[in-house]
Amino acid sequence: MKTPTRQARRDLTSDDIERREAVRGEIAAIGAAQITDVMSWQTDEAGNVVRVNVVPSSDLSERARRSIKRVKVTPTQFGNQVEVEMHDKISALRLLAKVEGLTGQEDEQDKRPSLVGINLRGPKEIEGETDGEGSGE
């Protein structure tokens, strides 16, 4: 199974220009997004958060929609608790920088050798022992 990051790397180096640009746009949107694209909050005079407002989905910008990983709504006795999880901005920017050659470093992960399955089978009899029963030494 391909991880999203590995798939994005493959897509970013693909010969398909349209696919490459679409992935670049997605990653750039994640990297440029801000939590204030999705929500705002008011504080009291002491700086305590007293109200949080979530932007309705119909009013979200394209950048904000792309940057949201998950929205979870949990009913509580005080009203709905809303959790908004954004995609990892640092990972997106790091991936984009590597692909664009901005880091000046080669990707260590791409240098690692691949491991193909290795199956070892031992003899049925080892130094006088049979069927896995040993002398207990």
C-alpha cells in the first residue's frame, strides 16, 4: 500500500504535467493554509477564549477546504464540541521544498535499499535432535 506522501512524491515527479501541477496545488494549499481560514475566536479582557466561530463549509475558501483533514462534531451537554484537524503543514512544505530542490539535500529515504521477502528453512534434524525437541541444554 502506498502512503500519501510517497504517492505525492511519485505524482510530483510524474511525466503527466496536469497531475504534477494538481498535486503541487494541493500541497501548496496545505502549506499556505491558516487555522483562521477555518475558524475565529473572541477573547475577554484577560485573554481567555470565550467564543469560537467555525466558518460554514459553504463559505470556506478552496485553500481552506484542501487543508482540512477531518472535522469531528461531538454532542455534549453544553452544545456541540467541534474539532477541526488540519493536514500537517510542515510535512507538506518539506515535501514541496524537496521536490523543488530547495533543500539542497538528497532524500535519505530514497537511498535506502528495498527489502524483498526472505524465507529461511532449516533442516528437519539438527545434531541428533528431531521434530523440534531438544536436550534442554
